[in-house]
Amino acid sequence: MSATRLEHDLLGDYQVPINAYWGVHTARAVDNFPISGVPIGHYRSLIRALAIVKQAAAQANYELGELSAEINDAISKACKEVADGKFDAEFVVDTIQGGAGTSTNMNANEVIANRAIEILGGSKGDYDIVHPLNDVNKSQSTNDVYPTALKLALILEINELLKAMAHLQGAYQAKADEFKDVIKMGRTQMQDAVPMTLGQEFATFSRMTMEDIQRLQETLPLLREINLGGTAIGTGLNAPVGYAQKACLILSKLSGFDFIVAEDMVEATQDAGVFVMVSGVLKRIAVKLSKTSNDLRLLSSGPRAGLDEINLPPRQAGSSIMPGKVNPVIPEVVNQIAFAVIGNDVTVTMAAEAGQLQLNAFEPIMCRALMMSITQLRQGCYVLADACVSGITANVEKLRSSVERSIGLVTVISPLLGYENATIVAQKALADGTSVREVVLELKLMTAAQFDELLGNIDALVRPRTS
């Protein structure tokens, strides 16, 4: 058996591995929550955020005379190491946990305390030197530490997602520029509509992504309102006067983001509305990513029996039984990411609704759902841009031929012929398998010269009209 050290809590004694930086509270949580198999240490930004929050708290306590310079210095050094990722493996509590995040907070308290003890020359578990609760958690509660850390972690993650989305937008825009002169038929309700360019189609994808970037950016200021210093329910019990403002100021300096103290700390401690809003924006991004992925799959369908308007870069063999088959695997994986994000949004919604009175106990599942959504969307954007969009080619001649043969051209001549006559032309051309031009001339609705003058320059039909 490996060597252990004896630790004690309100439930009694517990043998903890002697080299572990975590302690008895973490150990019990590991026993209690063998749920997902994914420890909180998997989420780098969350651990970094927890460390920064704990460092801000320690420095605020020191400046208010609540901690000695020696203990503050040791805790701050330990926090910096945790923030840098040196102890991620010590954050072993499952992401899904009961207790409103208490197990996560205790895991952080114990790791930071034991590292601070080492810095001061002691041995792990010697809490007379630095205590996880009396020192590292001083003037704090899980109920203000956890949501504050989660908000900081989300800011860090969202900034990375924004970079990925900008990268995807750039890939779409590059194709919009490349295909700006490629004529094709637009479609509504899967039926031929009017001519457009393939460039306009990809420019739409770019614009949709840009608008989602803007909506996501709008969530960042909302995440900067925190309840740190509110302690258990927002009343600030057991925190010294001025602590909330000082801790917030220090947190802003350490993180590089301008946090503000919530105007109503009691409300801020129980309200999870900001997480619902962030999740809703993530769902919006997912829905539109999935829609564009559907379009890419449809436009590339074939190669002989589908639309076959564009070619996606082949990424892998598509079948174990059909030789030569290549599937649109990149859009397919983005679709699946979207399905997961939409499901995560339901989780966040239900968890936020389930809070009672002065606290929401279900922020851990919100944390996991939001982190999963952001991570998967970020990776999905990079994969879609680099493994798919950037390599798309157009079947130019087929696209132009489809315009010239399309029944949708009757929309262009409808103002001249009238809706009823245009309908007759469309139905007859479709029934006879002939072109719109042939039917118009056969019915003597226009002369050849008139038709050619109106439709001779197909390219002119796709340019936006301006007043």
C-alpha cells in the first residue's frame, strides 16, 4: 500500500495519499461523485480562474489586515503556480458534483494550502502553517468563489472561441471572394428561385458568423459583474468591511479584465441568468453552424445523383463496402457538435430554473455544460474552416448551365408577361422538358430579340439593385 497521511474533518479521520496536494474534503468528494469520469482539472481555464480568485482574495485579506504578509506571500505564490497549470492533475473532483461547487472550492483550497505549506518549508497536511479554510478560504464562501471563478473561466474560453469564429469567418469570406463571379440558381423551399452567385452564398455564411461573433461579444460585460465578497448568501457575513471592493479591484488587475461588484449581492448570489444568456448565444451559434453545414452537405451531394454544385475536400474513405465513396464528414461532425450544444443549453436552462431561495445549487452542471459547448464549438470552427471550407471548389459550368435551364427564370420575365402567363410558361417548360426561352417563343409572348435583350446577360441578374 502507498504511504498515507491522516487528515480529519467533521465526519472523522481519513487516510489521504501522502504525496497528494488535496486533502480530506477532496477525498470524500472523489468517493461521493464517481459520475462522469472527467475531473475539474480537465478544464484548464476553470483551474486558472480559481487560482486567480484565490490569489485576489488572499491579497485583499492581507491589505485589510486579515492575513500576515508571510502567509499571503506563500498563498499568492502557490496560486500563481496553480494558475500556470503545474497542479492540474491534483484537481481530481468530478465536474458533476453535489454541493453547489463546494467540492471544487475545497479541492482548490487544499491544493493551494498544501503548496503554500511547502513554500514555507512545511510538509503537506501541516495545516497549522497554512489552513485551507482559515487562511486560503478566508472571507469567502463557495457561493461567491465558484460563480466568480466560473465567470472568469467563461471569459477566458469565450475569447478563444471568438478567435476560432473569426478564423471561420475569414475562410467563408475567402470563398465568397473566390466565387464572386460564379453564377448559380438560388433556391427557396428546395425549389428553383432566382439566379445568384456562389460568392453571395458564401458571403452569407460569413455574415452570419460575424453577427454571431457580435452577439457573443455582448455577453462579456455581463460576465464581469461578480458577487465575490458576498460570502454565503450575498450579505457579506464574515468578510471585513471593504473586502468586496478590494478583492474585485485586485481580481481585475490579476486577470486583465475589468470586473465590477454586483449592485445587489444577494440577487447576484442566487441568480444564474447570465449563464442562461451565454448558453443561449452558444445555442444560436450552434444552430447556424449546423444550418450552414447542412447547406454544404446538400450543395456537395452526389457526385452524380445529387446537386453536385461544389466539391468538399475528401478527408477519408467513406465506406467499408462501397469503393470510392467519400462522405462529408467534416460538416457531419459540426452537425453533431451542434446537437450536443443544443442539449447542453437545455441542461443550463433546467439547472438555472431549479435554484431555490438564496442559492442555485446546480452551477457545477452549468459549468460542465458551458465548458463543453465552448470547447466543442471552438474546435468545430477550426476544423470546419481548415479541413473543409478552405478546400472547397466549384463546378462552374454545371452551375451556369443550371441557371440557363432553370424554370426559375420565369421570375425574371414575370413583370413583363404577367404572373398568369409566366406560370403557364413555367408549367409548359417543365412538362415538355424544354427551356423557358423556347416556350416563350413558341407561345409568341416575346420575340427572340426581346427575350435575349432581357436575359442575354445572366450575370446582370444576380447583382443587387440599388436605388
